[in-house]
Amino acid sequence: MERRHTTWVPILSTAMIVAATLPGCAIHPKPFTDTERVQGAHTFRVELTARQDPVTGPITLDEAMARAIRYNLDNRVKMMEEVLAQKQLDLSNFDLLPKLTAAAGYTGRDELLASRSIGLASGSTTVPPSYSSQKHDGTYDVGFSWNLLDFGVSYYEAKEQADRVLVVGERRRRVVQLMMQQVREAYWEALGAQSLHDKVTVLLGQAHQALDDSRKTQNERLRTPLTALGYQRDLLEILRELEVIRGHLEEAKPRLASLMNLEPGEAYTLAASATFTAPEFKMPVEQMEETALEHRPDLLEQAYTERIGVNEAHKAIAKLLPGVELEFGTHYDSNSFLSYHTWQDAGIRASWNLLNVVNAKNVRGAAHAQLELAHGQRLALTMAVLTQVYVARSDLDAKRHEFGILAQLKDVDGEILGHIHNAAREQAEGQLEEIRAATNALMSELRLYECYGELQSAYGNLLATLGLDPVPGNVRNYDLPTLEQAISSEQQRWAELGKQQ
């Protein structure tokens, strides 16, 4: 009995030590320090625009598109998702391989593993205590196993992951196409802001000066108060319009800078365009429909999704089959009592979950329903794409007609301004009419830039609706000048394609 009592002492001591140590190993919340937050904010701020080509001159539309494709953070995230999907495919392919495991171990005990035998009938010891193992023993095992059912399931999972890589690629194409549409519109709005900035500043100065002169005239009682106040009210309305215009212009260039991933607040200039060229796309509508159905990234994504559903159905059915596992191994045991310290074994084992037989109908039904859903979604998306082709085509025509009217309106307002300027008098009314005419001309020019940006956006939307990419093939390894040249060449190809009738 004494021996039994003493054997519990080390166990109890060890348990008490572990119990006392565990609270010290607990994990507690650890917020970032002020220094870590400051350092993290600075690091991320620098990383936003790191490793980018600097702006060295006026930016053309092609360069703006190239910078957006190469440096825009949303596009870079989609590229990283594509890389991640490819890495996951590599892992799925590795799961197809058999399992090769190696294990080694060492055991030690303070007493020999001795045992005795007792007779079943007599209840007395029949064999004296004996042992057949050492106090210290070392082993290692190298095993090879291959489960055919797991291989089949992993095979379909790998095929699904391969299609997911393609799905991510199509999503990135869609992001790039939509981003090019945004760049087109933002570029012309920013160019309008750059062209009209000085004109707005001059007009604001003239309006403020006229307002000051009117107030002086009122104070000197050279005009009736009602006439002076009416004149001042008209000037304040013009000032309000000009301030709205200036606020709108101030927002245009930062929006374009964000798309190009330029440093917020960085000064840059845009390459001015001497004339506006209204884009056209005269391809027959039947050919446009075929082009969209063949190249739209969301249609291709849905097609890959449907193929994933097919493999998912095959995988579900494969799980209903019996599992067969092949095994082979090499083993070693240092126990000196063994006659053979090294040996090999091989085997085959089959297992089958018999409840799968009962559930087979439900599994097949669910797989069939999933395939029907994917097919129905693809049909619905096909109809939506065909509708979008007609809508995008009509929108481009409407924007082109609106642009033509605004171009004429700009010319008329410019002529009105010229006549009023030539006939301006020194009286306040003449100065007010000139300022109002200049404001109207400025508004017309601003609307023309905005409409041209919307026209370019409609053109880009039509190209995106047809699934046409801004650059051919993979662009991740292109430098900025090469990418810019590729975009220019592709736009020329689009223009030639749009002239086909």
C-alpha cells in the first residue's frame, strides 16, 4: 500500500505545477501602441504609390488608361485574387497524389512492462511475471496509402478549382473593362476642368468687382435702391452658379487621379485636345450580339460556374461509391526481444457507408437541381446581355446627338458673348449682361465637356457590353510605355471594327 501511495505524489505535484502555470499562458487582447499606429499609417501611405513610374509630362488618355490598368489598387487586388486561385489549384493538384507518411517515436518508462497470467478456472497465477519489451524503445514507420474514393473526389475538386481560376480571370477582365469606361469619362471631365479653370477665376473676379462697384454706387445714391439691389441680386446669382461650377471642376481631377492611383493632391496636367471627335460604332447589330455572346466576361464566368456545377454533381455521386484503400509500409522497432526488427506489410481495405444507398436519390436530385439552376441562370444572363447590347447601342446614339446639339449651343453662346462684348457700355446694365453672357458661354462649354465625357463613357460601355478588352492578352508583365502602346493599338482596332457595316 505504501508503494501505491507514493506513486501518486509525482502525479499530484505535476498537476499542481501545470494548474499554476496555465493562467500565465493565457492570451489577452493587445492593442496597437501609438508608435505602432503612427508607423503603420506612414508605411501604408508610402506603399500606396510605391514602385510607380512618375508623371513626367502631360497625360494622354492612353496613358491614363495604362496607369489605371497597371497601378489601380482595385485591379491589383483582382490580380492577387487570380494568383491566389492559381495557388489553390496547385494545392488541389497535390491532393491527387497518394499519401506518404513517415513517423518516428521514442518511449521510456521507469518500470519494466511485466505481466503475469491467471488461470480462468483456478484463479491462481499460472505463469510467473515476465516481460518482453525494454524500458526504452525507438520506432519508425514509413507508410504509403492511396484511397481511390478520395482520389476521385479530389479529382473533381481540382477540376472545380481550375474553373474557379478562370472565373477569377473573367472577373478581373470585367473590372478592367468597367474601369476603362470610368477613365474615359473622368479624363474628359478633368480636361474640361483644366481648360475652364482660368476662365472661371477671371469671371469670378469680374463678378466680385461689379458687385463692389454696385454697392459703391448704392452708397453714393447714384441709383435708386431697388434698381441697385436687383442688380446685386442678379450678380449674386451668377456668383453662386460660378462657385458651383468651380466646386464641380475642383472634384474632376482628383477622381481621375484616384483611378490612376496617383498621390492624392499631386499636381498633373492633361494633354489638351484641339477638337472633339464623336466616336461611332456602326457594326451590324447581329454581329454585335454574336461578339457579346462570345466575349462577355460575365457570360464566360457563368459558363464556368455551370461547369463547376457539373463537377460538383459528379463529386456528390462519387461519394456514394465504396471506398477502397491500398496500403504499404516499412517499419522498424528497436526492441531487443523482437526476432525481426524491420518488416514490411501491405494491405487493401474496402469500406462503404450503406446509408448512402438510402440517400442516393436525394443526392442525385440535389445535383440535378443545381445543374438546372446554373443552366437557368446562364439563359437569363444571355437574355440580359442581348438586351444590354441594344441599350448600349441606343445610348451611344443618343449621347452623340446630344453632343451635337450642345456643340451648336456652345457656338451660339460664344457668338452672343462676342456681340455683347462689342456693344458693352460703361453702365452697370451692360457690364451685367456681359458677365451673364460669359457665364452662359462658360456653362455651355462645361456642359460640352461633360457631355463628351458621357459620350466617351457610352462608347466605353458599348465596348464593355461586347466584351472587348482594352489590351490583348496578359498585361501584368508590360511596362507603362508598352502598355500605353498596346492600348493605343487596340483602340485603333476597335475603331476599324466599329466601321464595319
